[in-house]
Amino acid sequence: MFCTKCGFELSATAKFCPKCGTPAKQPAAPAPQEAPVEEPVVEAAPEVEEAPVVEETVEEVVEETVEEVSETAEAPVEQPTPEPAPQWSPIPPAEEAPAPKKGKKGIIIAIVVVVVIALLAVGGFFAYKFINNPAKMLAKAIDNQSGSLVEEYEVSYNSIQESYADLNGDMTLSVDFTLGDKIKSLLADQMGMTAEDISWFNSAGATIAMDVQDKSLGLDVDASINGTHITTFQALIDANAGEAYISAPEVVSDASFLVGSDFDKQEIVKAIADYTTQLSTYAETYPTPAQMSTTADNYASIIKKDLAGADITKGKKEIKASGVKATYTELAITIDAKTDAQLTYDLAEAFEEDDDLKEMLMPFLEAEIQSDEYSEYTDAEEYWDEITSEISDAKKDAKKTLEKIEKNPKKNKDVGVLYVYLDSSFNVKGISYDDDADGEVFTLYMPEDGADSGLKLKIVDSEGETLTIDGKGTSQDEFLNGTYTVALDDEEYFTVEVKNFDQKTYRKTRGVNAEFLVSLGEGMTESIYEDDMQFLALAQYDFVVQAEGTTGKIDMNVMADNDSLLQVNLSYSMEDVPDMSKAGTVYDLENMDSEEMIDLLKIVDLSSTVSNLEAAKVPSEYVEVLKTISETLKSGDDEAIYMMILGLYGYGSYYDDSYYYDDYYYDDYYDDYYDYDDYYYEDEDYDTYGWY
């Protein structure tokens, strides 16, 4: 038996042609013959080679399959292909082989094409159903946003873990101030001086190293004027001893001075312990990305579930921010009283039962109650209980609302509309909420048009005050440039121009590398009433920031009419500082007698300080005083040193000192050198002497 379509020889039981798929027609029973046919019929064999017949058959099968898929959205079930029964043929095997192989290849191609088209049809069907189901689109957007936030958090988390590892509280800080002519004039006026009097003073600075130990805090300060080193001094608070010391190794070598012994050492110990504990455990207080992901998924699931039953309509809308506009899919979600209450109830209930979230937040609460603002709480548990209590109250109110609506469905009125704007990848590009009673209360638009990106944030609080941030940025070669304005109740407070913000660095490590030019708006300048300070209101504040982890540099330049008023250069680094302790001999200045004081002053050396001041171009009238003191101390003359002390501190400070009174007889001493009537007067109220 042969196929009526292609001529392929079929078995007696074949239902269709295994080569082309044409249904087989069963032949009528043959009439009796006297003898068997000696030669088989082979005239149809050449038709096997006709490729167009095969393609036509595949095409028909594909068309039938597509029609079936479009109607049922299901892939066709593949029927098993029966193996043909062996047939005798007089054609040699070498000539017979190509035909069956070619037929099998055609069958495989047909099956592949059918499956691919079926999958495309099924995929297209479900994609069509998905994009026409606003609730599913919203759920997808919530999942995307949740996942994106977790990814962003993971970058920050890794940066914090790396930056804050093994910190002990030590740090170095360097700050320099450079004055402009306008600031100099202002300072001169405040001090009753002329601009010329202060013209020599261009800059001042200090480099500070802070050493934090279990029960002590030390500072090493290197001071400079006009970029020239002047002197170095140290300060140390020793909570063990309950004392504080200062030392100036360039002035008095190998010596410390006791400057305080009446502070509460327990308070100092506690303050140091709190600081070091918070710093050393800072990285540990952050939840892991896995914890954040679990929490985000839990609450996102609640939001998706409760919003799924809301009335959601889909459309297209163009959103704009600072001239940047783009059209996105708009999901308008009508929030009724029932949905609002159900969402509040479910989120509150989840919060109450979320022990994992409590564990995550407790370290933050522990840190927060250390501040004066939250000092009313004895511990973090009390703080947590108050937060939970407020949420529980909201849950109770939501439950009452749900019960009222259940009894009277007419009370389920619309309360507002939430608008969500999605791009083609279901990423949120905008969100807005309009309350039926209060109008627009929240809007966030982030449209993108090529390299341009806009930003519009508007928040209206319960008092009706409106905060807005509006701006536009352009990204090119991994750098963002843009301008953003912050306003309150439509009154501009300040504008920030962002220059060359390194987005690549920020994405990788959360490091900030950019320039920010800040201009004050009327909302702030109106509060500066003094005329001599108006130039600060009209100035621009230029910040160049390079910060990553626990190190950074900030350069600020205050500009007015292209002139620099003030430059501040600050750098910091959380790094180990050598341990500090009180140096050498300790002198108790408050309890020294005069002889001990004179002996101490004899070892004071101000020569290096004087030389440094001269190198810094400090006017001679200021340096000469210190130079005279330095020379007097070097002389080792007790009388000259004492006279210097009188000149600096006044006679009354040492009048009652028996050592000097008995040995030098000051009444006679001054009669020899001064005209008493010219230089002294008697203060009857205090019975002491002073200079005219």
C-alpha cells in the first residue's frame, strides 16, 4: 500500500503516512489471482524526492496547530509516530538510504517549528493576559521595587561592614580656614579694629588626633597660622584618676599640667564606653541583606494582597519634572475605606507579631535613646513598647472601621486614589496619592528621557505645609550633572547644583565624589536681618566632597560676586592613633606656691613659638610681647619674672603670698622703683590694689 499524497510505501496497518502525515486509505481486498505478482510496483518511488510536497504538508500542520493554540492556549499533544513494518524492495540499500533520512529530518523540523510556535503562542497569550491585568502589573511592580531596594541596601551594607571593621574610636581630623577680605573687614569691625590691622591674618588651622581608650580620651593638636606651624599641645582626660591634663612639649618638655580634678569620672567612663561600644558595634547593628529581603517580601505580600481587591484601572499618562517628560503606564488604584482599613490592620498585625523585625530594630533603638531627645526612655524595650502601642491603637481603629463596613456596606466610601507609573519593565517611575478630602498629599515623579532624568517630590503634612524638591539631571560617561531646588510652601529655601557626581563610585561603594554649589533662597535670606550679614545670604556655598567609608575630604568655598569670602578645608579619617598618657612631671597649677611657680617658669621655653609666629608674618606688636616674656623667662631672674607676673596678672594676685611678702617687702620694693601715688590706688570695697 502506498501513500496517495507522496507515494511512500505504507504498512498494511498504517493509519497515516509517516512521511507526510496524510491519512492512509485502506485499499479494497484484491481479487484472487492465479499466481503472485513477479515484479513490485515502484513507479511511485521518484515522488519521494519532491521537497515542495513536504513543505506544503508541514505548513498545513503548523497552521492547524496555531489555530488550535490560539483557541485553547495549550500546546498540542505530540502523537507517537509508528514505526513502518519492514518492506521488501528490489532497490539496493545504497540507493534506498537517502530517502528515509530525508523524511525523518523533515518530521523533526516540523515538530520543532510546531513546538516553537506553540510556545510563542502560549507565552504571548499569558503576556497579553498579564499586561491586561492591572492587579498583576501592580504586584510585579511591588516585587520589582522591593527587590531593587534590597539590592541597594546590600551595597550600603557591604560598604559599612568593610569600612567599620575593627574601629576603636581613634580618628584624625584636619581643618583649615582661609579668610577673604570681606570676612576680614567684618572681623575687624567686631573687634574695633581697622581692615589694615587684620590684613596680615590670612588663614588658621589645626590637625587633631584623637586617641580613645577604655577609660581615657586624648587629643593631640597641631596649630598653624598662615600655613605655618605655630605650636603643639596635648590634652588628656583620665577617668581612672578623675583628672585632666594638658601639656605643651615645645614650651615645657616632659611635663604635664593638672587642669581639672572635680569632674564626675563615672560619667566620663560611661560616655567613653557608650561611644566606643556604638562605634565598634555600628556595623553589627545593620540587618543582613537576607533579613531585609525576608522583611521586604513579608510586607510586600501584604500590600499586594490587600490592593489586589481594589478597583484598578490601566492607562497611559505623561508625567513631568523640571522639563523632563515621559509617558508611562498609569495604574489608578481607587482606595476605599475598607481597603484602607484592611491594609492598616494587616500591616499592624504583622508588625506586632514580627519578632525578627524587633530584633533587627533594637540596636537602632538602643543607639537612639542615648540622645537627649529620647532620654525619657530607660531602655530600648520601653521605646519599642511605645512604638508598638501606637501601632496597636491604629490596628484597633482599623478593626472598628472594618466592623462598621461589614454591618453597613454603604459606609465603604472611596477615600483616595493611588497612582503608580510603570515603565515597560514594570519599574516604578512615579507614585502619587490624592486624598478625596485633602487633595494631593504625596507625589514622586522620576521621568527619564534619554540621558535626562527629572525629579519632583511633593509632601503635604497634616498641618498643610508643603515640602517640594524639584530638579533635573543629565547622565553622561557615568557622571551626573543637575540642579535641584528645595522649597517650603512655595518659598525657595535653597538650590543645589550638582557637578560631576560619580555615579559609578556611588553604586559600588556608596562613596560620594562630586561638587555641590548651594545658593540660598528667600525662605532663608529673609531670616537674616542684620545688614552686615546680608552678604552671607547672597553668597554661594561651593562644596567639593570626596568621601568613602570612614575617610573623606570636604572643601567649602563661600563665594560672593566671584570673590572668595571664606574657605574651609576639612579632612577626616577613622584610623588608629598612638596611645596617649600624661607626660613626665605633673604640675598642679592651682596648688603651687610662689617659689614652685617661679621654678616652673624658669623651664618654660617660648623661643620656638616666637620664631614660628615671626615666620607666619604675625605683626611685631603681637610677637614682641611674647618675645619679651620669653627673654625674661630665659634670664632666670626671680625679680624680673615676678615683675612680669605682676604685669600680666596684677599685684593683688600675689599680694597675700607670704613668701614674696616676707622676703621682698613689696611696699618698700615699689617705693624704690615707682611713685606710689602715680601708679596705685586703694580700692576700699575690696581692699586690694590694681593698676590704673
